[in-house]
Amino acid sequence: MTQETLLYTLPGMRDLLPDELARWQFIEQATRDVFGRYAFREIRTPLMEATELFARSIGQETDIVGKEMYTFRDQSGKSITLRPEATASVVRAYAQHAMYRGSGTTKLYYMGPMFRHEKKQKGRWRQFYQIGAEVLGSDHPAIEVETIEMVKSLLDMLEVKVQLLVNSVGCGRCRPQYIELLRADLQRMADHLCEDCRRRSVTNPLRVLDCKVESCQPYIEQLPRITDHLCEECTLHFNLFRKHLTMAAIPFEVTPRLVRGLDYYVRTAFEIVSVDLGAQNALVGGGRYDGLSEVLGGPPVSGFGFAMGLDRLVMLLPDRLSSLWVETTDLFLAHMGDQAFERALELARTFRREGFRCSLDFASGSLKSQLRLANRLNTRHVLIIGEDELASGRYLLKDLSDSSQRQLGAEEIIQHLRLPGASRHQAPSGEGA
Ligand code: AMP
């Protein structure tokens, strides 16, 4: 490997730089606010788990387990996988820490990186970020709607326009019969299907419904619809789910072909898509996974959850909201001469203690170069400290938003910055830290 190649991230991986991260942090904060209103609490699970956890829960025949996991052996020879998604980990944690004790329903959310060795494509990364939520311990369709309402209200707050697609994928009782129907039909049309579909017709016929290949579409359209083959309980559940969506005034579209890529879903499955995302239009995917805990050796427990692609959400955030996340500095302290530099350091310390975001130049550049730096930092005010200011203890405070300037002492500057609208971060009232 040459020296040069060391200076690049791996394919599908990227650095998130400070300018970009302001958007991410804004979304993360909004998420905490909104999810908190629905009494969801954060959980953080390890980035690595035993490979078997994902293989068993996601399903051997899925693309994720079959082709996309970053799996390796650690020093003890154990097979380890970088998490491709977090639901399995959350369910594991729920069982491991006996979180079912004491409370009927447990509501958890997470944010963090996931890893899938996917083919390179726009909107797909090999390290990508998800915000997700899981509800354990309730099989009521109303909790599904409450969870969807939560993510929908977050997206509304962020002014992101989306569409909700819903379906029922049946349960252990009705789905096998439907899959047999599907398999029989697929065998009949095998000659017309793409290679992936032909393979999936045998290994995982439901996934054929997901196929995007143009020439397969007329044949897939002829396949039986799962919603016409649900058992009585699944039909009741799906009806109640739709009723609660209507009661919550959440628009939706029933999409019988929506099956999701993971094996563990039962009954309700949903996606939130955005036309603004292009080919990779899925923003949120989720559904019900009663029984997953048992598959992993845990107690029987109902589960419902979703994962949202943060990388994609960031792309959808409208620029017109940018004043909400653009980072600004309240005060830049420009100094001329060694003594002024020391005074600037001392004043910055004082203002920071009061809660203001302050910055100064350490390169002892000219006033002009310092002002350039102030500009780059998106500064609202510049304080100029020269010989006269040092002697008098009164400094020239320039407000760059309206070009006004005033001569003020340190205490007056604090009062001025505390005026409503004068700084991004209002100092806490009372004494400093
Ligand atoms: P999934 O876990 O596959 O249901 O994905 C849930 C959401 O995560 C998707 O709707 C996407 O928004 C996002 N997502 C999944 N895979 C990727 C990826 N490779 N790159 C970026 N976002 C992804």
C-alpha cells in the first residue's frame, strides 16, 4: 500500500466534518425532544455482537446475512459481526437485563452507526447511521400507530415531506400457506423472471415481491396479494391498525408488495418514503416482530419498531431552516500586541464562564486577518482590544449583524450579550459555572 492510499477512507465510508455535523446534531436534538414526549428512553448497545445473533434474527436467506455483514474472528476464534442493524441487539439487551420485569411496555430508542457491505450506490453507505425505536411488551395496534405518529411528527417538525406505506405480512399461521401459493405461481413463471427472483422463488419467495428489475414487474403484479390471505386475527389486527391511523389523522397507503428485507417481521410492516430521495427512496422501515425474542432464546414478548436512515434524513432537511443549526460564535476577541493578547485570553475566560461562545486568534496576525477568521467562524460580535482599550478597560464591541459599535467595559459587554437576540446561546441567569 502506498503512502497516498492511507489518506482515504475505505469505500462506502466517510468522515462527517464539522460544517456538515451541525445538521446531524440538530436532527439528533430534535429526535431526543420528540421521542422524549412519547416516553421513549435511549439505549446504547455495542457495535459488535456474536454473529449468530444477527444470523438467527435477520434470517440466513436475507441479503444482509448472506452478503453484507462485516464478520471476522476475534483473537479467541469467536465469530463477531459489526452490527448491520440494531433491533436484534435491543431485543438481546431487553432479555439480558430482564427489562420486562416491572413494566408492561418498554420503549427504547437508539442512534448510531450500522455496517453493511453493500454494492456502491448513491444513498447507500457501508457505514451509515440509523435512528430507531423499539416497543417491547405490547401487541396492540395502537402502539404501532403511536410509534409511527412519533416519527411522523419528528419529520413534520423538520418539514420533510414523506409518504407512509403500510402492509400486513401475516403471521406464522397464515403466511406459510401464502408462501406456498406464491412459490407455485413463481415456479410457473420462472422462465420470465430474473436470476435473483428465480433463486428467491426457492429460498425466500416473499422477497421476490421486492424485486426492482423492470422485466419482472408485469409478472410480480399477477402474484396473489398477502392481504387477501391473512388469517382472522391478522385481518382484525390490520383493520384496527388502519382505524387507529385514521383516528390519528395520519395519511397512509396500503402497499401489498411491501414485505421488508428482514425475516423477523409479522403482521404490520411499514415504510416511510420520500420522492426527493431518488432511487433509494426509503427513509424509514419497520414493523412488528413478536417472537423474535424467543428465537434468540429470550422470553416470549411482542415487539414493534422502526429504523430511520439518518444519512438520508440529513439530505432531506430543507435549507430554509438552516438558521436553526448553523453554528455561530457569539464573540470574537481581536487583539493587537502581546498585552492585548493576554487581556483577550482573560476576557474570553470570563465570557465563557457566563455561557458565551468565544474565540480568538493564536497566530498574532493583523487585525484584518483576525477579522477574516471571525467571519469564517460565523461571528456575531467582534471585540477589539488595542492599547487605548487596555488602558481604559473599555473595549470596542462591533455587532456584525447591523454594523453598530459601542465602547463598553467587561460587565457591560456581558449585559449586552444577554439582551434578547444578541447571542445564540443565552447565558444561564445568575452566576457563571
Ligand atoms: P433497514 O434496516 O434495511 O430496514 O433500513 C432502514 C433505513 O435505514 C432505510 O430506510 C434507509 O433510510 C436506511 N439505510 C439502510 N441501509 C442503508 C445504507 N446502506 N446507507 C444509508 N442508509 C441506509
